Amino acid sequence: MFGIHRSTIFCRFLMAILGGVLTGTSFAAYPEKPITFVSPYAVGGANDFLTRLMAKYMGDELKSRTVVDNKTGANGIVGAAFVAKSAADGYTLLMGNSATHGTNSTLYKKLPYDAKNDFKPVAMVGSVPIVLVVSTKLNISTVKELIQYGTSHKLSFGSSGQGGTGHLTGEAFKAATGLDAVHIPYKGDSPAVTDTMGGQVDMAFVGTASAISQQNSGKIKIIAVASKARASSLPDVPTFAEQGISNMDFSQWYALFVPAATPDDIIQKLSDANKVSLKNPEVKKSLAIQGADAIFRTPEELNHFYQSEIERFGKIIKKLDITLD
């Protein structure tokens, strides 16, 4: 009996050691199969573009094949929920943003994922400041002129959709200036800019990429940037703060997330690959075309940032009393 008991203990001890070695080897060898990057938005948009960009360059750095999977719907909710429930092995990443891991937590009464607890942050990718564009039909060049115009005219503003970053920026602008402007939600920044060009709406709060692509049309003018500093893609456009309007720091930011149980050493490998990729001149050039600034944050820094964004946006949304089903 003693011999059997001793051999059983030895076998268990050996299995524990081998299990630890194999587990360590598995992590050390990561990645061993293709990595899927999930974009929760449609092909052709900014999120999709950044997802494909990082999948390519991070894949090169990790010496791994990558796949981009667009799981669209409900303001990023479908894709985010999919990744939250995926295997926590480092082979499924989400290109999250200021909606999936910012505004959605407060906007929606029922959310099929918990932005704070169902994910671990990997790394920041970039940030696209919101800008204020006006129709050139108004003959307005500054925020001050817009405010003066608004005291005697009914105004309307467009955004990418109800509860989006552009919408919240517009509402914050109204609160800061006392202007009365009707919000017209669109399905994306581009149609909002198009209607501003045509004069169907007076102005729009949109991401820089959509505004920059149309600024040479002569039908719109970018008059302010909603960030602490001027956008690198729009060095001649002053911030709201420079024009006397404070607390106007809004951007569409993008960051990579993995399921919460993903091992930290895998997350670190992914973060390191992201850091190297963001230093690549071609990546910087591609981001600039989208009006985005490359911003690297470590997993710890990103965790603090996005958790604080949830709280910040939450206060704004509750104050505006905006909820979506």
C-alpha cells in the first residue's frame, strides 16, 4: 500500500511539473496559429481601416498570419460581445473604440458585455479628434462668429449618430455656449459632412478624416478642433480652448482588447508588437491619412484611460438624459 501511495504522489508531482513546463512553453511559443483581429464595424470605415493596418504590421512583427473579421451591428456591440465570449488565448483581438469601451456602457440599458470586466486592454492605437465643420454658405470662420450668428438664427448640427462622440461633442458645445441647435443624427460621419456641404444642416461634429477629405471642396470649413492641442493633420485649425470654449476634449480613439482571462505574458507580446508597429513610418503615414495621431499606451496606461473615459462619458450622457435600447 505504501509503495502504491508513494508512486501515486510521484506521478502527480511529475504531471504538475510537466504541466507547468508545457504551459510555459505554450506561452513562449505564442503565436502558433493565425490571430484574428475583429472589427465591430463595416468594411471601409475608420475602425476597419485601422484594424487591417494593425493586423498587417503586428502580424509581421509577431511573424504570424492574421485574419480580419468584421462582426458588425449595433454601434459595435455585436463584435465586442463576440470577443468578450471568445477563448482567452490571445488569438482573438477586438479593435475597440470610444463607443465599445466608452459611451456604450451608459447609453444602452442592456449591454451583452461588460466593458470594464470582460476585457483586458492590450494597447492604444490612435486617436481622431472631433472637429466642427460649418457650411460655407454661412460665411463663418470662427467659433465666435458662429455664436453670434446663432443668437439670431435657428441652427442644426449633424453627427455620426445618436449618442456617438460627435453627438456628445455637439451637446457639450451647446451647453458651453448657450446655443440652441437641433441634432440631426446620420449613419456615419460622411453623410453628415455631405449634408453640411449641401446646406441641409448648418454644421457637423465629425472625425477629422471625413472633414479633411472634403475641406478642399469649398463647401465646408473646419473652424475648431475638440482636443487639448491642435491636430497634427490640421495644424492651422485652432482648438475650442484657443477660442474661449473650455472642456471640449473629445476624440474617437481606438485600442486593442482581448478577453479578460488572457494570460498577461501574451498580452505583453501583443503590446510590444503594437508599440513597434506604431513606430513604423508607413503606419504613421497611413494613420495621418485618416486624420489620426498614433498614440501608444501600455496595457496599464490604457486600462486607466478607458476606465476613466467610461466615467467621463457616463456623466455627460446622464446629464443629457440619453438612453438607447
